[in-house]
Amino acid sequence: MSLGANMLGILACPSCKGKLIWNQDKTELVCCGEQLAYPVQNGIPALLASAARELSQAEVEQVKS
């Protein structure tokens, strides 16, 4: 499964309103600024603070590359 460019263009981090990056390996949307990952379940992004998991700096760097 992947999220299209159109979908990524309209989605934003609910915390900082920043850009989200699709991490296909873990099926989640990543906010590098807040170092948070939001799960995507059955093709639906769970953009809730309670659903997010915190990322280490190493995980953020891996997603960026």
C-alpha cells in the first residue's frame, strides 16, 4: 500500500501542521519536526496525538534518506 502524492500534499501533522513523510516500511506517516509517527491502518491515517509514537533521532534520519 502507498499513499499518493495528492494525499500527502493535503495531510499535515496535527501537532505542528508540518509536512508528513510516508514510511512504507512501517506503514506510517512521519513528522520529522515533532519526531512523531502516525500509523496508517487499512489505508486510513490515524492522525491523533494519542495514536502517535515518538521517534528517535536515528529513526528520523532513516526516514529522511
